[in-house]
Amino acid sequence: MIKAIVGANWGDEGKGKVTDVFAQQSDIVVRFQGGNNAGHTIINEYGKFALHMLPSGVFNPHITNVIGNGVALNVAGLMKEINQIKERGLNPNLMVSDRAQIVMSYHILFDTLEEARLANKQYGSTKSGIAPFYADKYAKIGFQVCELFDDVWLDEKIDRILAQKNALLIHLYQKEPITKQQILEELHGYRDQIAPYVHDTITFLHKAYHDGKTILLEGQLGALRDPDFGIYPYSTSSHTLAHFGAIGAGLPYPIEEVWAVTKAYSSAVGAGPFVAEIFDDEAHQLRIRGGDAGEYGATTGRPRRMGWFDVVATRFGCQVQGATHVVLTNLDVLSYLDNIPVVIGYDTPNYHQDRFPNITRIQQSKPILTTLPGWKTDISKITDYDLLPLAAKQYVDFIERQIGVKISLVSNGPHREQIMSRTSKL
């Protein structure tokens, strides 16, 4: 059986916690896209972790964790996380696909230089090298993990790549060129570090599927950062949608359950249109209450942009994810409010109020709001959904009706046990 945990919004929805919870009833967790440009925060009996490369199943000893072929593999970042996990007494059972491709130091360099060149037109990159990495992958000048183990192959390939990279460095960015020796030393270092984890994960996953194992696909970021269906060009460079898992993990089989994760309000890191956004003290009050340590990016530490729950964006996100279930997180954060605004439509010139617009229209969209009553009491210690205040349950019911997908789980805090099952009304 294959399940997917993915984001319905802009990322930072709480997918790491949900994956950690689901992993306890799974056999394998697979990261199938993205790199270390976004993090999944997990709090459990081992402590608090911000994972950027490791799958979120690493805290469960029985789990096999797989970094699939679709991932942008930052080897240095991966090794740092492995060491942090080991320091807490865990030894993650990890496989890295021999077909995954490697984020090089020059990818990070080019990402940084290009954002500086764009100045006030930049796209809000985390400067993790993701866009240059995927550009190289599809231009066929990236390095697959398997290539690290063939020195003759590497030697010839580096010559071809350096001609292009140095032309850009010298003539576009006015920087010093990279030497062949630098690249060889970097690649050899990666080879030595990653060698114990390299596997033919395609064969492994196919056998596991046919043996009836439960496989959990862990997505990074959210639907609205997808380069096709999101707020392009303010998007990431890999497909953030559940069904890309068939490619990014190498599992061309039906995904029986797609669990789309969304917060009880909105947040986003980085540039781009954000119709639900609120500002000043209103945003600050929501931000400082959000999550275990407030709403700050797990990768960059940047304060997240804040907004009220966005029906239009979330309904669209669930649609393109093919969501069969929804997990609503951070419901407890809203407990301080007398009344809770919700974005129920977009005022977009010459367009439908209930549809998520493309990039040329969304720039002109304004939020249409309604207000629901708050519950004004701490709900973080409630473990039975039926014991929630009536106004809290009515808020969840309203969102479910609006997005059209059943909300099966509601999270009321950052810890593993702070999650409640709900009998959907759909």
C-alpha cells in the first residue's frame, strides 16, 4: 500500500509531524523530491529536530528510510543530520538512491549570485542551490550518485561542465573560475561519505510494494510552490505533488491515500503573491503563537508571512494533490481570538471568485473575508475531538465544507500525541 503526505499550501503546514505519526504504522518512508531548502520540524521523545534531508521516519527503528531518485541530494547536509540523529542514540536505517543527483557547491554559489544580481526582482530563494541544481539535472550536466564511483567518467564529464560554469562565473558574475581539481576533490569527498548508504532503491521499493509493505511518500513544501500549478516563478524547482512520487521514488503504482496537510491559518516563507496575508501587530500576534517556537522558517529562520485560512488556495491545493484526506494542524494557535477571519473568495478582476487564479491574475486579487466565532480557551491538552469547544468544531466543519475534502485528523499542538481523529461529516 502506498500513502502520501503532502502540503496543500505554501509549505510549512506540519507535514513532518504528520509523517512522524504515520511512520509508526508504516514500513518505509520515502523522500521523493526537493532538497534541503525546506525543513520538517519534529518533536518527540528524542527531542526537537528540523530535518531537511532525512525522511521523517528516522525516529522509528523499524522503518527503512529512502532518499529517492527525485531528491536534490546535499551530501554535507545529509551527513550533518545523520550525525545529529546518532548523537541522540539513534542509528537511522537509510538508503540513498544510486540515481539521485547531487547538489554541488557551485549550485549554491550560482543561486546566491543570481539572487544578488536580480536585486529587488529576486524570487525569494533560500540560496540552497535548488534552482541551479534542477536546471543542471534537466540540461543533463548534473552528477548522479552512481557516477561518483567511476573516475574515468567523472574526469571527462567535469571538463564539459566547467567550460559552461566558468563562462558564467567570469562573464556574467565577474567571479574567479572554478578549477577541475576543486570539483574532483568535492566529488571524491561526497563519494566517501555517501558510499555506505547507496542502494538500488528502485528494485528495493518494487519488491517491498509487491510484498505488501506500507510505503509512505513524504513531500516537501506544498502544492502552491509547484512549478506548474503553484505561484510560478515564486515556486520551487521540483514537483511538490503527491503523484510525482511515482517518478521521484520510482514507484509507478496507485497511491491509495493522499493526505494533504493544511494549517488552521496560512503562512508562507519567501516572495510571491499571498492573498490571505495580514500585517503589522495582527500578523505578529499570530506568528508568535504559531507552533512550538513561533512561525519562523525551519531552514532560514526568516519570520513567516502570516494570513488567515484561505479556502480558495487550500481547495485548489487539495485538488491538484488529488487529496483523499486532509489533516488540519495548529488549531490550538487560534485560541486567543474572539473572532476568526477566513478568506472565502478572491476579488479578482474578470475572474471567478471561488477559483485560484494563475500568476497574471493573482497579483491583482484581494481577499473576500467572512468571520467565525472563536472559542477563547486552551485546547492543546484535549485528546478527544468530541471534547473540543463547539466553536472549534464548527470552525473545522466550515473549512471542510468549503474545501470539499474530509478532514480526518486535527492537530492541536506540535507533539506527536497532540493529534485527534475526527469522524468526517462529508
